[in-house]
Amino acid sequence: MARRLSSSILAGIAVAAALALGACRDTGKEGEGKLFEISGKIFVFNYRLARATYVVTLRPLQPMGEGQVVVASFQNPAGGAPLVVEQKVWPKLNKVSLESPALTCVVKDKPYAIALSIRGPDGAVLQTIDTTLMSTEDQSVLPDRPLVIDQLYTANPELAGHPDGKLPGEPKPDCSQGM
């Protein structure tokens, strides 16, 4: 009887140990298989150039492959079709940065959609990331025209007498579609 009991106890311990080891295996928790995560996102208001852009930075979570690209689709604050940017992934760099074309009609505290798609060399979608971004400022803080006209930071002659960059009577973009 003692022998059967000890065999039963040993068998029970073995089953419990096997279950415990099985429970320690990674069973596909959230985040498994992700290639990138967003490490930064911001609206950049370049006062000197009188332009606003989206900037999104991705951090790789595993080694990057040759031939990968990131396609970003930024909501157009002025309305209409999204602004699409494609950026090659350079495996030796520790980040991927994407910047939109110049924007108009950015409104403070309004969420704007950003959709990212990481694609392999064959065009197959490897990962998608959807996010939003809100600006802390309205685009109205920017001057009407760039303050400088070249790489030497030569003052824009169109703004003579208007150091703030605001021109009286300057037409403003129609932002009614983006509302």
C-alpha cells in the first residue's frame, strides 16, 4: 500500500510539474510578433518656414528585414484624401521616422487619424498600427508666409514691416471640409 501511495504521489507530482511548465510557455500574449511600436508622434510647427507637419517615429521590436517599407496614411486636416508617405526601412538604423507633407487647417485638441502599414519586400502587410494625434495649437499660430527664403536664413522680403509674419488681408485656406 505504501508503495502504491508513493507511486501515486510521484505520478501526481509529475503531472503537476508538467502542467506548471506548460503554463510557463508564452502562449501568444499581446505584442507577440510585432515588428515596431510607436516611440514618438507629434505635430511640428516650424515657425521659420510657416509650415506644420505630422512626425511619427517607430522603434523596432526585433531585427528589421531587408526590403521592408512603412506606409503612413495621415488624415488630411483640410479634408479630402489622406496624405500618404512611404519610407524605406534601413535595418542598421534604430528607428524609422515618417514626416507628412505640409499641412493646412490643423485645429487644436482635435484627434487626427494615422494608419501605419509595415510591408515586406513582396508588398505583403506584416503589421498595421492605427493611432491618433492631437495638436496643442491651432495652425493659426504660424506666419502667413515663411520668415526666411533660403538656407542662409535671409529674411523674406514679402514680410517687410511685418516681423510676426502676418499679412493684413492675406487669404486663409478653406478649412470647412476638414471640420
